[in-house]
Amino acid sequence: MKPLRIVHSEAATSFGGQEQYIYQMMTAMRERGHHMEAICQPHAVLAQRLRDDGFTVHTLLMDGPANFVKGVARLRKVLRQGRFDVLNTHSRRDTILAGTAGRLAGTPLIVRTRHLAKRVGSLLSYTVIPHRVTTASNFVRNHLIERGVPPDHVATVYPVVNLVKWDQPSTLRDELKLAQNDIVVGCVAVMRAKKGHRALIDAMEPLIRSRPNLHLVFVGGGSPVFEEVQAHIAEKGLGKRIHLLGRRSDVPNLLAGFDLFALATEQEASGTVFVEAAAAGLAVVGTDVDGVPEMMENGTTGLLVPLHDQKALTEALRTLIEDPGLRRRMGSAGQRRVLDEGRFTPQAMVQRVESCYERWLSERK
């Protein structure tokens, strides 16, 4: 396809999964020859990262009615002068602000990307302002269709998953002074209430108490949940067996030190960490919620359990802890599935989004 002029907008100022998605999308699309720019708030981490990589970033404050009126006028000018083919928005606030400017500027295609699993309220930022919508999983797509977005107006574009191959021994066991025959259940997730850290501790507790060589390792930070989880572990007297590593930049190294991966999340638009764990050759245990079932194959690459069913979670963990052969088979099956399908590579993301943009632009003419 011919190169497009594309601008992405994002109101959030922190840097999490959503901002990572935008960063990876813009980088991969630029490599394919498209012209990429962004619209962010001045103090956004994403703005700085994109600028450091040579992208043009337009900044403006997006809070409050006064900034809205000024912002729409300014962005209308930016969009007109930039002659963009596509404006891709990512949060409610920037969709309403940049999307309104895009409508006034006559931008040919305005796309909203929905990243979250939460139920949507108003359809204003899905059907009225943008022309089309992309989602991070089929679960989110189906929810929007149920809410009234026409099926041919919404498409799934899976996020890129960091499939780093770790070819050396993990330093995890040395760091925690664990023996080679200790069994490590690992969990990588930002410390938020909906990630189910306490549920995983409660499900692991009877197993830890009956097995002296079993350990649970949490990777990820975030107050106040980190401190709450710490207190919960101390209350149970499990500090020597449940390890909190906080935020880490060497996740592939840590995954290589786990025997299996578990996350009892309560809400997950996609849950790409399950794909990362599978790519590292780990069997996974997850909750049957939102987009998680799309990230694994129940019974083949791991085990899915009903949400808030502590007994089922304990039993799934027990099954994999007690059967190293099953762990290895599921880990190998997960690794093959992720690498053979190539569903979560930058190439797959770019091809999918290009075909959506191309189709929707032709429909809009």
C-alpha cells in the first residue's frame, strides 16, 4: 500500500501497556515507510520517548473546558497543515478533543483504539466522533458490538509481545538463594487491585505449607497494592517463601528462572504477559476472564480456572507443581503456538492495522 500520513493521540501521561502499544505501533509503522506523528500532553512520558526516537510530537494540555476549546482550535490547524490520512486516538479525553478537531479539519479517517476490558459507558467516543474502532482483543471487540458499534466498524489488532529469547541461565535462584530443585511459581504484573495478587497468595498458601521447596515470586511494582500485598504475606508468616521483587527491567531473565507462570487477574483486555510466559517455555495458569482465553489454549498450553474460585486455582497449581512432565509439555506447546502463529509480532500488528486503514479509507471515499 502507498505510505500514509498518520497521527496518534494519547491523553495519559504515565507509561504503561497502552502507551507501549502506541510506541511499538508507531515504530513498526515508520519502518514500513509511513509518516508518523503524535499528539500528547507536555508532561507525558510517551512524548519524551517518541521525541528521543526522532518522531514529531505536538503537545497541549487536555484538562478542563478552557483547554478543550483552545485545544480543538489548535489541533484543527495541526491536522489541516499535516494533511494526515488517519488520526488514531487512544483514550476518551483525547478522542473527544482530537477527534472533534479531526472532524472539523476533514481528516479522512478517525480511528479510536480501545485498550481496556472495562464496560464502556457512552458511545460518543466510539460511534459519534471516530469513524472506526480497533481493539486489543476479540473480547473487547465483542463487547463494543454488543453495545451497538457496527461489526464491520470494529477490528481486533493484537498488541506486540516482547518475545526476547533468553539464552543464558537465569540469575533468579542465586538472587533468592534457592536450590535447583526448588519449585518457583512466578507472576509478572503491575501491582493493581484487579491483578489478583492476594487471590494467588491465598490459593498457594496450602501448597506452600505442605511443600518445603515451593516458592512464589512476584515481579511488579505499584503503590498502595505493593504494600498491601507485603502486609498480607507478613500476616500469614510466609515472607521466606513468597518473594516481592518490585519493578524490574530484566523480565526475560526472571521468566527463565520460573517453573511455571500464574496470574489470577480479575480484568484483562488481552493479557499479553501469558504470551510472554508461553514464549519463555512456561506452562501458564490463568483466570477465565475477558481476553485471557485468547492468549492461551486451555488444557494444551496451560490451565484456565473460573474467576474467584480459590479451590479451582489451588488445584490447577497443584496439578502443574506435582507433574514436571506436564509442565514441560504445556510449556513446549505454548512456545510452539506463540512462535509458529506469529500473532503477536510487530509484522502481524502492522499488516493488520494497514489492512484496516486501507479498507476503511476506501469505504470513506
